[in-house]
Amino acid sequence: MPMTILGIGTAVPRYRISQGESAAMAGRICASTPERAALLARIQRRSGVNVRHSVLLESVEHEDGIGGRLPFYGDSSPSTGERIRRFEVHAEPLALEVARLALADAGLGPERITHLVTVSCTGFQAPGFDLALMARLPLNPDVERTHVGFMGCHGALNGLRVARAFVEADPAACVLLCAVELCSLHMHYGWDPEKVVANSLFADGAGALVATGTAEASCPAADAPPLQVLGSGSTLIPGTANLMSWTIADHGFEMTLSSKVPGIIAANLRPWLERWLSARGESISSIGSWALHPGGPRILAAVAAAAELHPSQVEPSATVLLRFGNMSSATILFILESLRSTAAPRPWVALAFGPGLTVEASLLG
């Protein structure tokens, strides 16, 4: 029996920063000359991101919620220890919020959960926010916990694969998957072309889902076709290990994102995608909707070119990027929630990319 997704929940921090304000902050911490500040502003305008939310925003100056201050980023770059301490404070509330939303959406109580899968690549702590979920939802102390850590933007798809394995191994299993990413903790100081691009894209957010092996009668959407996970896939593109990285440094986690990545995706994605779909009785043309991780506008354009997608098929992913930025692993859950809320045509393919260069995929129907 394929795994059935019963509920999805997503959330972002309360306050957000506009593209213009983000560019001004980036100019202060990254640009040493007016010419570099002007270039940063152009990068921000081309980012495909309108506003981004951050746990570091401490106050709001405008009625629409835009305009929070980021006092955490002052004259000197905070240490990794300082940044991780902020993760410890802020990850738990977001995790609890999205977990409760997903359970409510599924129409299930926390006592039904048998397995907990947590996902993050932007913070480490032990005990982590998984124990906060255990204690405060609360979950049964016998719930089996698995953490998918530091796998990058495709981490939620790795977590989905883990959840599917649990459900297929145990018909009574009910899995709560929770992804929390606080990317704004890792803003980079100084001038580095690849890192200033990352500064313009990444944001904070969290997502969760509840899944079982059957569509349970308590599910509020039981009259609609259940959303099932039909398969997963992964491939490593040879010779690309140096094009994307996510490493721990003295002043936060550092993203390296080569300008070659979109071209590599455009050149390599389609042959693998065709083989993977064919093995599951599908083809690119038979896919009704796409959940594409929006690593940035050029990544979306590369996938669209490789798969010959219509702009309308990319629009749900581009809209999430515009409204929230790149929230690393949590972003895919926002796009899945959007597709579900609009009854998007099925089947769906979820695609994300990460260090390696790795392609991760899920087929849902």
C-alpha cells in the first residue's frame, strides 16, 4: 500500500524583510565600495524573491509587517556558536507550530504518531527540536525518532523516503515529518560572489506532514482522492562535487553555489528523469504538476528547459520563492501544500537539488 499523506502544515517567522531592505543590509555587511553595493542591489532584484521571513527580525516598523530590524548582524560577523544558540531558541516554536497544523489538517491526535522524522541543515543541537515535539505535542515516549541532518535543500525528500520505508514496513505506522530551516542565521560577511548570491535567496521557514499506509476515516479530506507517495528516486551527477557545498565554518555555515549549476542541471536532468519515470509507468508529458525546489530563478529556468515545461507548471514554485525565499528543505512542503490546496492535476513530481551535485525526486498521485 503506498504511503498516504493525510495532513500538511507550513509556517514562517512573524516578521519579514523586503527586497530593498535586504539589499541595504547586504551592502552594509558585504560591500566595501559603492560599485559593489550597486551590484548587490541588482542581484537582489534578480533573485526572484520579494520578501523573506527571519527569526532574527526583532521589531516591525510598517503596518504590513515588513521592515523588521536585524540587529544580530552588526559590525562584526557572529560566531558559529552564537548562530547555533539562536537556532536552539527559535527552531522549537516553529517545529511545534507546523506539527500541530499538520496533525489538525490530518484530523489526528498526537497519540496516533508512531514515528517522528525531523529534517534540518541549518542547525545542530542534542537534544534537538525532536525532543521538544515529543514533550510538548506531546508524543508517546515510545515513538521512534530519526533525524535527517545536513543534506541540504532536498532534505525533506530524503525524509519522505524514510517515512515511506517505515510505513511500508509497518502497516500500523503513522509518521510525523517535520523540517525546520533557519537559513537567515548564516548570512555571510564580506565579498564573495557565490555567497552574496546565497545571501539574497535564503530565508526561514518550517513544514510538516502526517502520513500513514491508508487514508484514515478521520482525515478531513477523506472525500477527496488521497495524496499518495508512489515512488522516490536519486541520482548523483558525476564530476560536480565542487559546484555546490554547504560547510561549517567559524562564522556560520557557508554555501558555495557555482554559476555553472543551472547549466549542469539543464544538460543532465532529462535523461535520468525519463528513465526514472518510465520505470514507474509515467513520462514527462504524463505528469500533471511539478513541485520544483526554487534554488533560484536560474535553477527553475534550467529545470523548465530540460523538461520542456510550460511556464504555468513552474509558477507554483516561483510563487513560493517570490513570497518566502529559499527555505532550504522546508520549501518543497510549501509547494506541495500549494498544489494540494488548488487541486492541481496529478500525478506530481517533486524535485530538489543539493550538494553532490545530487538530484532527489518523489512521485505523488
